[in-house]
Amino acid sequence: MGLNGWRRGPEGDLQAQVISFIASRRNSHGDLITPAHRLLHDLGLDGDEAGAFFREFGQRFDVDLAPLYQHWDRHFGAEPILSPWLLIFPAAAAWAWTLARSGESPIWAILAAGAGVGAWIWWSRQRRASRPFVHITVADLIDAAATGRWPIDYFAGRDG
């Protein structure tokens, strides 16, 4: 018996335990989850939710996740701290109000806000595209549970 009431046993047994764990955290049926499913793209696990999931996973299956945490941004996006909408639109509204009071057309403020949002979207996509993205599959979690350590070698060139 391992920590937290689970046991390392035959591969099929461990696979069922990991899939059951995932299904319970994703409000899904285990029958619908396969080892080929990707956590982000197929199961929708991202941001803070992914962080909580892996904290529980590491504790439940006694897995050292330090390498995953060191390369977190290669797998998942961060929760936005400040949306550009919260910064750009109040500034544009203040600028438009100032322009309208001075008799100028507020269209420039609206165009500047649109350009700012467009620039932010372009920058965030370029930033994400410049780093190789590494998918985590259910099979990776099964391997991690079986060995007690994170199975992805970030220096082996694995991507997609």
C-alpha cells in the first residue's frame, strides 16, 4: 500500500486509478478518458485549475513534480492577472471624454483602444508561439504514478 491509500500494482489497475482520479476532478466518466487524451486540449485543464489538479495528483500518487513545475509554462497558460480590457478601455474612455469636451472627435481614442487590444493579442500569441509547447497526456500521468517521478524529459526535444 502506498501513501494516501493507493497501491502500485499491475499496470491496468494503476491506469484505472489514475483515470478515475482524473475523471473525478474533471466531472467526467472514466469510460470516456483514454491514455491518449491531452490534459489541456482534450480535457480542458489549464491555469489555476491545472495547478490544483497537479498538487492533488502529486500527493495522491506520491509523485515528484518538481520538473513539471520548472517547465509549467510549456504546458499551461497562466490565469490572467490583469486583462488588457481593464487597462485600455478606461484609459480610452477618459481620453474620449477629454476629446469630446474639447470639441474633438473621440474616434481617435476608440481606434487607439482597438489598436492596443490588437497589439496585446498579437504579442501574447507571438510569445506563446516562440516557445515549444509540450502536451501532457493521461499516459504521462500513468507513467508518473508508476515511477513516482515526472516522465517528460524536456531536453529530449519532445513537443506536440
